[in-house]
Amino acid sequence: MFTMRHRDRDTKARTGVLTTEHGDIPTPIFMPVGTAGTVKGILQRDLAGDVDAKIILGNTYHLYLRPGTEIIGKAGGLHRFINWSRPMLTDSGGYQVFSLAPNRKLTEEGAVFKSHIDGSKHVFTPENTIEIQRIIGADIMMAFDECAPFPCDHRYAEKSVALTHRWLDRAVAKFRSTEPLWGYQQYLFPIVQGSTFDDLRKMSAEKAAASGMEGNAIGGLSVGEPAEEMYRTIEVVNEILPEDKPRYLMGVGTPANILEAIERGIDMFDCVMPTRNGRNGMLFTSEGIINIKNQKWAGDFSPIDPSGPSQVSLTYSKAYLRHLIISGEILGSQIASIHNLSFYLKLVSDARDKIEEGTFRKWKDQMVNKLSARA
């Protein structure tokens, strides 16, 4: 599934290829988030075209509630339902369930929760989330876990990790006892938890590695902890996770976060930031971060980004995009989202090139300073 291509001589950064039956994925890679079967406001044509997304995400919780597994099953899986021929990953829904703190209850069996849509009661278990993801048909599935809040004390985090590990055993057993439904291979990734406690993170990384799955994920970060805590935790975990398997850092993050994590050996990323922030007028560009709503851009007819991460970035001016966003026009959200996603995909593509050229560290340090600035 995963082939290492090149290791950076000065850092833990590396390039590789993650092989699925829907296509090869070069790593490091950023994955646009299509929670409910859509990356908000973007046609699949543009995702595969201007954005050139190699893999996108769906979410088990949201897809289970709406449109439901019966509809997705009748369609022949999510790829066919949404007309997407490239790889796909699904989160197990654990993070979404646990974000519903007032409306859910944890048990040894799983999580009982109320739908955010209509208040109906449901149960997620390690087993049925595998069954749901079999129906959805993602190339990569995630094991059901508990995402501990930040901050939390060591005692809570320890109990949470122990529960996640017991659930992992059950998820792996269910995964191994079932077959894909749609004629292609699926993979299961365990999720390393443990908040920012080194001893718990080490224990969880050892458990994930011992499961023998085709890749591993790191969850429970970018949930409010300082960035330096996140980077330190990544280093602790990556000392244990096997080098010959992909490492997926869930829900991260800013361009600077991504570059710092690549330096520490992470291969896969996802985050709603490019699309969510784009819809609200925040653009990530080669010139720094732009709030396109600011008056200073009202008469700026230069391209959104002269470095051109996409055709959209070169075609439309800052002044026009500002007009659309200020006016609440849907096209503004679409243009901003395509630009931001293209920027993220170009960023990881450039990172791959720099790693293979042997110039990653110097380039990364320059880019982190540049991309964190306000233009």
C-alpha cells in the first residue's frame, strides 16, 4: 500500500506513494474535507481539475444520518453516489459524536448519541462503524475512537485511551472478519490518542503499531493545545509508529502547521480551514494571509495570487473576489475555496519536490515565516 520514495537528510520529512485501487496518492498529501459527500460549493469536476485533489474525505457520522446507508448502498457506494473516481477516506465519526457532549453517552459497548438533525437516538460501536464504512466504500477507513477534550487531566486521558484501545481490538476483529462490498480493497487505520501526555501517547502509538494495519493516524491534536505541544507530541508518536507505513495527522491545520508536521515525519493531512476560512474571506496566498474583506483590496485588480496555485487564482482579481464576498454571492465562496484548496495542494507538492531536492529545511523555514504573515 505504501512505498517510501525519499527521506530528507536533515529532517524526518519523507516522500512516498500510497497505492489504492482508485489511484496512487503522492505523499505528503493534503485531503480536502467532503464531510457529507461534498466539498462545500465545489464541483467534483473542479476538485479533480483545477484543485487536483488526489484524495478527499467523507464522514461516517454525517453520511450515516443523511442520506443514510440504505441510499448509499443502493447507489453502489459513495464513489458512485457522488461521481468521484479517485481515492476517498472516511473518518469513523468518533470526533463528531464526542463533540456532541450534552447529547451523547459513552459505554463499553460504544457511544449513544442524539442526531443533531432531528434528535433521534443512535448507537455507534467499533463494529457497526466498520459495517457503515464498508457500505460507504472508502479506500481508507478509520477505527472508532474517543477524542479526549483539551485540556483534560491524566486520569481522564488514561481511561479514554484504554477505552479507545479496547474498541480498536473490536474494530480490527470486525474488519478482518468482513469483506469489501464493492470489489476493491479497503484499509483500516487505528487512531493514536492520549492528549498531550507523553506516556499515554507512547502507549497508544505502540498499540496502533501492533495492530498491523496498513497505516496509522494521530488524533486528538489541534483541539486547543499550543502549537508547540502538538509538534512535540508528533515527535513522540513518530518515534514509535512504523516508518514503512503512512502517518495521518487528523484535522490539521494551517499551512505552517502542515510544513512543521511534514518536517516531523507526517504524510497525510486534512482540515476544513481552506474551505471554511475561504467562505469567510480569508485567503492563503504566496504573499501571506489575506482578509479579502478589507477595504485595501477594493481597487486591487491584480490576480488573487500571482504565483497561480490554480487557474482561478490567476483569472480573478482581488477586487472582484472582494466584491463577491462582501455581496454574499455564492461564486465568491466558490472561488475562494478553490483557490485555498489549490494553494494547500501546491504547498504539499512543493514540499515533496524540496524533500527530493534535499532543500526542504531551508525552504520550510522561509515558507513558515512568509505564510504566517498578514499581507
